[in-house]
Amino acid sequence: MYDIIVIGAGPAGASASLFAARAGKKTLMINSDQSMTKMAWLENHYGIPEITGPDLVETGLKQAEKFGAEVVEAKVSKVAKGSDSLKVETDKDTYDAKHVIFATGASSDIAETSGVATKEGTEPKIKKIVDVDRSGKSSVDGIWAAGTCAGESVHTIITAGHGATVAINVISELNGERYVDHDILKK
């Protein structure tokens, strides 16, 4: 069983997976290879002069894997409550987790299919989003949402930060205390 399964491998999903794996949590990131970031050209991402969307997505995948996140390519059909876990059903397999983070970008379809409350979207062209509280928790215990599908701006820098924020909240809940992850400059 995974501690955290992240559905989506764009900036929010990769960032959430990176933080979860660095915290020592058994992490699976499910990549449907449909990130809207793959169509982007970025010159407004802090710390990066310019980058293509596909390169940013690839870098995020590699960073998450570097820290131990497993990555599978699959399409998720739904998340269901099991007796002691959440079951993530894909077109290839079923995976069990304590917590699931939706990072599905412009789509809330999987959330709706899974019985998670949604509401009207906040961004242009985003019709519905997952209804979450400030921490990223949805209406279903153990299911969280990050990034655009949670009502954050579609800008990659914002969705990446929100993915990290939600992952920190999940990790903190798993640990029973606030989790902090700071790197120190190596000399």
C-alpha cells in the first residue's frame, strides 16, 4: 500500500510527488501524459529564464523519481473507498493508498466519478473544480486536490507551489505533526 498516490504529473502533481517522496512516504505518481503544460512556453516561471512545457514536465518527473517516487503511465477511472484504504482504479491496475491527491489540471471528471464534491470553476475555460478546504482536503476523507483542479490559477509556478503545499499538509497529517522540508546550501 502507498502512503500517497498522486493522480497527475504536471507541475502540481510532480511537485506533490517530489515532496512526498523526499519525506520518506511511499509515493506513486500516475501520469496520463495529458498535462496542459505540455503545450506551454514559459518565461514567467521563477528561477528559470525560459523553458518549454514538455521540458518542465520531464524535469518534474525526474525530480520526483530521484527522491523515490514511483511513476506509472495509466489513465485513472475512479477512486473508491476500501475497508482500510483508497483504491485507485486505472486502465492497467488497481492501487491502494492511505491518501490520494488529485492533480488533474483542467479536469475534475475523476473526482466526480469518485463521488468527490465539485463546484463551479474559477479560471476561464475551467468549468468545474474539486471543492476543497484551505488545506486541500476534499469532501471524501483521505482525498485531496492540488493545482488547477482545486481552483488555483493555471500558471505553472502557482500550481507547482500548491502541489507542494497540499503534499506538506498530507505528510503532516500522516506524521501527526507539522512537516517542514528545507535544504541547506552545501559547501
